Amino acid sequence: METFGRGCLYIILGIVVLMVFALFAGGTVTIPWIIAIPPVVPAFWTASKKNK
């Protein structure tokens, strides 16, 4: 469960970074699903490595 929580935290932090970038860019940032979904796997992989 700790890995799942940490992985979700990494994903949420990534979304916040994108929102801040959009704020400074003065517009909207459009990311297609085909690009947005693959970073989920490394986020959970990184979270599982921190557990060991």
C-alpha cells in the first residue's frame, strides 16, 4: 500500500508541475493520452524501488 501511495504522490506532483508550467506559459497545455499514460509505469516503479 505504501508503494501505491508514493506512486500516486509522484503522479500528482507531475500534474502540479504541468499546471504551474501552463500558468507561466499563459495558456493551456494539451497532452494527448498516448503521452500522458506511459509515465504512470515509471512513477510506480520508482516508488517500489524506494521501498526496498
